[in-house]
Amino acid sequence: MTGRLATGNLFADLPAPAGAEAFIALLSRPGLRVERIVSRGHASPPGFWYDQPQGEWVVVLAGAAKLRFADEAEPRALGPGDFCDIAPHRRHRVEWTDPDAATVWLAIHYDER
């Protein structure tokens, strides 16, 4: 599911439990994109690593996840309120999200200048 919201509530209209991971753009400006991501038991495919040209700041608002970095031995466990700033081209993946509850993320993608 992809869309854009002008106003709203980050916890409203969460996707159904069996659905695909959902991304909704909340704000988009040159060099900046804010999105809500809802995961439920989703993880990056085996062997897949994100390698993004922009920075990404993420915070888990609800639920739980494990975020893995290629340069770290163990995944980082994230729960409500936990955040992480991911530098451009720092290879990372979502190792796990809670299969029994919605994990709601707020992601801010930004260009470094």
C-alpha cells in the first residue's frame, strides 16, 4: 500500500494483519521524505541489504523489530521509542518484526549536504 496523507494520525488505518508491509508518505520535499511504515512479521529477504544514497532516521513507535547492520555482528533490538540514524550507504536490513502486533515506524529520509 502506498499513498500520501496531508493530516492524520500515525496509528489510524493500520493495515490488516495478513497484508503486505505498508508505506505511506506523510511529507515529501526536495531532499526530505517522511513516511510511516507498518510491519507485521515482515523482514528483508534473505541476503538482501539496503544500501541507500540518502540518510535515514527511524524510530519505532509501536511493536518491536530487529535491525541488522552489515558491519555489526548482532542485530539491534528496537522497541517503542528506540531510534537509529542510518548513514548513507550503510548497509542494513530488517532482520525481524513482531508477527503478533503491528510494528509502526516513522522513517525520515534525508540528503546530507
